[in-house]
Amino acid sequence: MTLKDKMHILVNELLQIGENEKRYIKRNLQKEFSDLDARGIIKILRLQALLAAKDVCLKDETIWFFMKIFAANNFENGTSLFGTAMKKIANKYSSTEHRLENIINQKSMESQYSKTILLRQIRFLKSEKISLDLEALFADIMAWNHENKVIQTKWINQYI
């Protein structure tokens, strides 16, 4: 199974999250996985078990980060790729290129800072009525640490 297939399964599971779960995620967007209460951990472990039954194995911290991205994208799966979405707002906001550079310069998407700046940008894009393709975004995040910076190069090419 390819990474894209796995992310497709993940997004389909996220799209089935109920209203109570959505409210919980929104209330806890600022929290890291380690700061969640038992209710949050149970929600993540349930999703993790559903995914594992479909051969999609992700760490609980990764699932929580993806749930937060899903919430920032207004619980939708859109069509815009990240670099393309940034290009759409570039003429309107002079800081767009700097924001993109700041994200692309992150060595990993595992630090709190990296996650925070990416989530802020996703929320900003959503405020501009741009909804991201979550399958592509999640796959990009999973492949972020590739030694040849394939994802970073892809996002730059989408932007220019």
C-alpha cells in the first residue's frame, strides 16, 4: 500500500468524525498530545485502532497533529495543494513568500514550532476560503524528512 493510499484511508476516517469529536478537537487545538486528557487519548487510540485494522500505522502524536490540521481546514478535504494555495494569496499579501520560506526551512515537522507555523498558515488559508487537499498534505508531512528535500522542492515549484 502506498503512502497516498494510507493517507486516503486516514482522510476518509477523519471525515467520519462526529460533531462531539469536532468540538473536542477545536477546544484542544493548542494542546500537544502529551497534554490531552483521557477523553482525547481515547479518541486518538480509537482512530489509531481503526487505521491499524486497515494497515495504516501512525504514531498517536502524528494522528493528533493530523486531527488538528483537519480542524484548521474546517473539517473538510479540499483540492488545493499547499504551494499552489500559497501562490493564490501571494498577490494579496506581501508576507506570503516569507511565510512559505519559514515553513520550508523547517528541518522536521515534529517540533512544536514547525507544527504551530504550519497550523497557523492552514488556518490563514482557510480564512481566505482556500481548502487544502489533506491527502496530499498529510503525505507531504509524512515524507518531509527525506534527505533530498523532495517535499520542500515540490512546494516551491507549486508556488513559483
